[in-house]
Amino acid sequence: MNGFSGKVAAITGAGSGMGRSLAVELARRGCEVALADVGETGLAGTAAACAQHGVRVSTRRLDVADRDAVFAWADFVRAEHGKVNLIFNNAGVSLAASAETARIADLEWIVGINFWGVVHGTQAFLPHLRASGDGHVVNTSSLFGLVAMPTQSAYNATKFAVRGFTEALRMELELDGAPVSATCVHPGGVATNIVDAGRVDTSIHALTGQDEATHRRQANRLISATTADDAARQILAGVERNARRVLVGADARRLDRIARLLGAGYQWLMLRHVRRARARNLRPKEAPVGERAHAPAARPTTPTKDPA
């Protein structure tokens, strides 16, 4: 795709994070944007930021797990904007839980958004992308769609699924000679609210030594490697060069190389990392230095004499 000016892009998860950054950057480049998110406040903020660039903006409160709602939105976008060139299936959530004990309701929740949301968005918009004569499907997987991680089995499952779905789609479109392409995006740590908005099961404590607050704090530190704005620019550069896969961030590129080099052996590195972190998390916490310094000294005991 040669540039985005004059194009129309639909974006899910547009209320914050990478979705917002993609929307604003596309608008800055002269692309009309159709924005969807479950959070109306964030959606309004993104719409206002995009409108400052003088492009047409439409919004829709949307649960991507609702297939009928996604198809209705796709038809609305085509009617409102006249065409659709790009769909960014970006909405996603996180779940930290043991594979053995994860609750079915939590699994259905994350699969509905992270995987079915991508399927719904792809199938709903593909006819409109074909009709545009110059279309592109951009599906967000993850670094965890390339490597697995303890406590992330559900998230891994959805993101590996997105990767397989998108790579197969790309080849099918090429076999068909369609005027549409597809790119799978694998972000590493990107500073968004996905951890704070995600679900954390108590089962992770046995695996990592973390309670919920510790997990969120440590996970947020790990995902701060790349800003959402920088991630958006990397993704759009990949779409412009028609990349099959876009690795976002140095951490994603590094772990991808390790997984390619070691094959399944990368799991030993993951295990070593998690075991070391668990040992630190379970280590008894020492009292602060000031408290230790002012602790009362033990009284010496006076030996008693036996009666004569």
C-alpha cells in the first residue's frame, strides 16, 4: 500500500494504547478513520485527537466478541465513509492464570475478544476491502504468539491462533489474486493499559510467587520498552512495505531470534527466568534499615542462684 492519504481505516480497540496511536497517526497522514472500542470515554478522546487533523472520523461502541455487531459496524463504515481500505483488528485483553486451573468463563472471555474478535473483523470487512481495490488486513498477535510463557497459556493460545489464522489468510489471498493483503503484528512490550485492564487469577502465585498487585507492577515494568506511538509507526511502516510479519520493539526481535535459533529449547531460558523471579518474590522481606537500627536490644538475663 503506497501511503494512507485518501484511504479509510477501521480500527478496533481504538480508545487507548496502540489503537489510539494508530488512529491518530493515520489521521495525521490524511486517512479517514472509523473507530471502535467498548469504552466510550476513551473512544471520544481518540476521535477528538483525530478530528484535529481535518479528516472524517466515525465512532462505534463495540464488543468485538459480538459477531453480529461487528458485521453491522462494517456495513456502517462502508456506508458512512464510502469505502474501507484497512481493518486493524487490534482489540485485545490479557489473562494471567495457570493452564490447569484457569476458569472456563475467563478462557471464553479472552478467546472471544483476542481470537474471535479478529476472525469477526476479518470476515466482516474483507468484502469491503476487496471492493476498494486496495485493501489490507492488519491483525495484532503478540510476542507471545511466537513464544510461550508460564501463566500466559490462555493469552498464548489466542495469539498463536491469530498468527496461524493471519498467515493462512495471507497465502489464501495471494492464491486468489485478491487486491487485499494481510499482515500479522507481533508487539513486544508496549506501554499500554492491557495489564491494568486484564484479569489475574490467584493460581499464578504457586508458579511465580506473585500476588495480583505484584504481578501487575512487574508486568507493567516489562511492557514499558516501546511507546504506543512508536509501535504505531513501526506497524504502519510494515503495512506500507506489505510485510507478512511485523515485530514491534527490540525485545520482540530479540526473542524471535532466540526462538528461531533454539527451537523448543527457548523454553529452558523462560523457565530459568521464571524460577529466578519466583525465588526473589518468595524471599522473606527484610525490615527497612531504619526499623532494624531502632529495634530494642534484648535485655541481658541475670542468672539466678540456687538456694543454699
